[in-house]
Amino acid sequence: MIPSTRHRRTRRLRKKLRVGDFRELGFAVSLRLSRTLSDRDFDDLWARFIVHAIEARDLAFGGGQDGFVTRAGRGSATEADREAVRAWLEAQPGVEAVTVGPLEDAWHGPSGSGELA
């Protein structure tokens, strides 16, 4: 008999693996910036993005014009976080297009093992 790969994990292990009830969600962000942005305006935009859209909501961001947003520390980003980041970016001069992905498992990807197992 082949042992099942799906088995009940202890609460402690689920927390360490960030699965099941400890799954953490985040979302992808992709933007296209105007080619006419000066280096100074580019740097200013990123600084304001981090301070006003990310840190102000207790989020963390990794990447560049294609990146990923999660909750800073433990926890999940929310639908409200997604919409706030989208709205902030769309309101900025020099941002030509914004795509914000759906909430997905921040540790294991969209088809990750975030189910209770």
C-alpha cells in the first residue's frame, strides 16, 4: 500500500509551512511607466509609492515594475489593500498602465499547497 501524500498536519507544522489556516495572501502588481519620466521623477515616484501606498498600509513590496505585495510580517494582504494600491498607482502622473492581480498564496504561488492538509 502506498502511503497517502495528503495527511493531517499539526497546527505547529501548518504555521511553519504557512499553509491551511496560516496561509498568507498577497498580489502581483505590474505597471508601465512613461518613457518621458526623468530619473529624478522616477526615483520620486518609487519613494512615494513605498511610503504612501505600501508602508502606510503595513505592506511589503518586492520587485520593480513587476512586483509582489504582501503584508509586512505575518498575515495577509486584503482586497482593500489591492484596491488601495491600484487606486494610488492609477492616480500618479507618469504611470501609464497598472495591473493588479488577484489575491494568491504568497508562499506557494497561485496553485500552492495552501489548503488545510
